[in-house]
Amino acid sequence: MSKSYVAILAVVLVAALLGMAIAEDPGYLLIAWRNVSIETSIWVGIGVLLAFWLLLWLVRSLWRLLTASGRRINPWSRRNLQQRASALATRGLLEFAEGHWQQSVRLLKRSAPHSELPLINYLAAARAANELGDYAESDSLLRAAYEATPKADVAIAVTQAQLQIARGQLEQALATLTRLRKDHPKHLYALKLMSQVYLRLEDWGSLLELLPELRKQKVLREDEQQALERQVHAALLAQAGQRSAAADADPASLVIAAWERMPKRLREDPELIEAYALQLRAHGRDAMAEEALRHGLQQQFNERLANLYGLVKGKDCARQLANVEQWLVTHPHNAALLLAAGRLAQRNSLWGKARDYLEASFASRRDIQTCAELARLLDRMGDASGSLRTIRDGFEMLEDHLPALPLPDA
């Protein structure tokens, strides 16, 4: 037996039972209100209520159908406006990605008022306007972004700071980032942007105060952090040197103070030791420079420090030469160390030893500075031919970098 037959049989059975129930006891229903009364059987009342409910359901369904069709057909309906805005925003973002800034601004501005996410449209349009150099329009779009989405103040402030940095408006960018960090002190990207602004402004004092927080929050990679710390402290040493030159007190006092404020681990960095020694030497503190260089070379050998060590005059030149000769035991063929040994031998009036060291340095690495030192020494020692030969060797080094031009016959 099929399911349809079963269904029909069930309907007939229910109808028969309902008919029997109505015939046996139709019931009585009275509805009275003021001077109006309605009398009927209870079954007719139930039927009227069911019919009324069915009518309401049909009217409601018809209304939904009509309004849904209207939204689809009406070009000004919210649904159609959002669909068109979405299509325009997609085109605008594609134009932005392709670098067509003018078209991007036009499309994104049109789509933003009816978009589900107007913030994205306004921020992208502001960046595109900034690329066009229309800074007033860019700022206006950022204001529109804030009016559309006030809760996105952080994203808008970050974008504004980025655009101000790109324009070179560093003071304005710093003000924007200062406000942002005041309200959101743990915003790491704002901290990174602020360090970039201080770096471009060469505000080394402010950047110095920012370094501990940059390290604590791990905003930069370790190698970037170390490079920034070296740059800041080297600049502070140079700045102290410039101020010392104009000061009436001890000319090297500010340099020494800047060095002593430096963290201990940085006072062992070869690059900073070199910067410190150069400042001391420039202010006539060769003895202190020799001490700093010696300490650095004892911790870790470095060619630049070795070269500078040969240029400074310490308290005891003989001891200074002995230090270099001790380092030569572990670095016997290092040209910079041999050059330093030659210069220090000259300071001690050991002409033969100076000649040997300079010749060994020049043989290890043909350097124009070593060539000049050796030629000058040989000339003063009366070895004119040796001096001329050394000068010729140095000239050949320079000749390799000269352009190929016609020359007369020898």
C-alpha cells in the first residue's frame, strides 16, 4: 500500500471521528461585548479562528514577498546600494594595488558611505591621496574615517602617523604618536614608529630614553636592537665631543661622561670603543684613548682598533710597543697590527725594527697608508732608492684605478 493511500485513509478517519464528535455534542460558544453578542457552536468558533490565523499568515507571506521583490528591484534599496558599494570598493582596491591612485581615490570615496566597512575604504583612499601629494584630501579622508568608525581611532592614528612620516612631517608625526602612546602605552607598532621618527630627527637623547622599552617589549630583532644602540651611543659620543669643543671646562669631560653612562656591555663593543678613542684623541687625551683601546684589544682583537692603537701616544710608548708585539704572537701576519708595531717602533726611535714591521705589513697587504709610512722612513734613513721603489709600488697601486688612456712611449 502506497503512502498516499495511507494519508487519505488517515484524513478520512480523522474527518469521520471529528464529524461524530460534532454530531454527538456541538458545544456552545457565546461572545458578548457591550450590545453585541455572537452565539455559535464551539466547533464553528474553532473553525473561524483557524481561518483567521490562515488569513493572517497569507497576508504576512504576501507582504514579505512584495518587500523582498522591492529590495531586489528598487535601485535605491539598502541592499542594492551595498552591493554596488561592494563592487566599487573592490575596483577601488584593485586600482590601489596597481598604483592608479586617482582612480582609486574616486572609486573608494564613492563606495565608502554605503559600504558595510567604510573604514577600509577611507583609509585606502587616504593613502592613495597621499601618494598623489594631495595632503589636504588625505587628511579629510582620515577625518571621514573617524566619523564613520570612531572606535577605530587607533588604526586611524597609526595611518596618519605613517602618512606624516612619508611626507617628511616628522614633528607632526611625533605629536600624533605621542597622543597615541598616551592613550595606548602598550601599542608596540606606535613605539616602533616613534623610534624611527626620533632617528630621522637625530634626537639622540629621546631615543636613548626609548631604548630600554624597545628592548623590553622586543619591538626590534636582536641584531636591529644592537645596531640601533650602537648608532645612538656613537652619536651621543660625537655630540658630546662637539659640545666639549665649545665648553670652557675640561674639553674631554662631556665625552668621558657620555662613555660612563653607557651600559657596560656596550663599552666592550669595538665600534663604540673606536668612537670613544677618536673623541679622546681629538681632545688631546691620547693616554686615556690608549687605555680604552688596549682594554678592547685584550677582550677581542679588532683590526680597526689595532690600527688606531698605533696612532695614539700612551703614557709609556715602550710598553705600548710591547703590547702590540705580544698580540703579534697570535696574529703574526696581520697587516694592521704590523703597521701599528712599525709606528710604535718609530715612537721609540727603533728605526730598524720600524722598517722591518712596515715592510712586513706592506708585504702582507699592499696599503697606500703603509706605503707612505715606509717611504718616508726609508727616505729619512738615507735609503733613497728603497724609498723611491716603495713610492713606485704605491703608484702602481693607484695606477690600477686610473682610466685606460693613450700614453707616450717610455
